[in-house]
Amino acid sequence: MTDQKAQERAMELIQEAMKLQMAGELNESIRLYKESIALYPTADAHTYLGWAYSFQGRIDDAIAQCEIAIQIDPEFGNPYNDIGVYLMQKQELDAAIPWLEKAKSAKRYEPRHFPYINLGRVYVTKGMLQKALEEFRAALGINPGDHELAELVEQLETKLQ
């Protein structure tokens, strides 16, 4: 199989795995992510394998997969954001901040507003409401159609007046 064909098949396997993961078929999705990696390792497959591990509560394994993803493609923002979220789940808020900041500036990343929202959540938890508001406003600037986020910004603005 040519490299191009292997890469195409690997990406198809990722899509199949994502569908299975969303259907709650974690073990089968993990198997397909690993099959994709064996065929043609990508940052995407490692990141989404980590995401599947996180659904199983395997947070350290999820972080390890994201670290591999970053080695493969440092411009892919998802693993930075995901590590930040996993550290938030572990209550390691200060450790999460630099990862979320890196996600904000990554060249290849959708949905671009997620790290801002996650940073906002960190700052709310830490009682740093003004910084949280700045992050939420930035997220709203990127994704203006998010009505829940608009309400949250309004609530924080009211609270800080």
C-alpha cells in the first residue's frame, strides 16, 4: 500500500472510530484508532484515542496519547486543549493553563473557541472572574452564535458591576 493510500485508509478508520465512540462503543473505537495508528500514525488518531481513553476514566493514558500527537504535529491544537481539560479533571488547574494557552495559538484547530471557554472555566473556579470574563468574551467573538455563552458573559458582567 502506498503512503497516500495508507494515510487515506487511516483517516477513514478514524472516522469510523469516532462514530463508534459517539455511539458508546468505546472498546471497538479504541481498536480502530489503534489500527489507524498502526497503518499510518497521525496526530488526529492519537488525540482521539486519548479522548476515548478519557471516556474510560484513563486520564493519564489520554494525556500520554495527546503528548504523542503533539510530537507528530505541533500545529494541531486539539491535543493541547485536551491535555488542559484532562488536567482540569484532575483538579490541576494551574498546570492546565499553559496547555490551554498553547491551544489558543495553534495553527490547525477547530473548534477554535474551546480553549477560551476552558480557560474561562479555570478562572471561574479559581475565583478570577475578570480573567474568566475576558476568556469568555474572546470565545464569544470567535463563536458569536453561542447563546449559552452570551448568557454566561452577561451574568458575569452583572456580577462584576
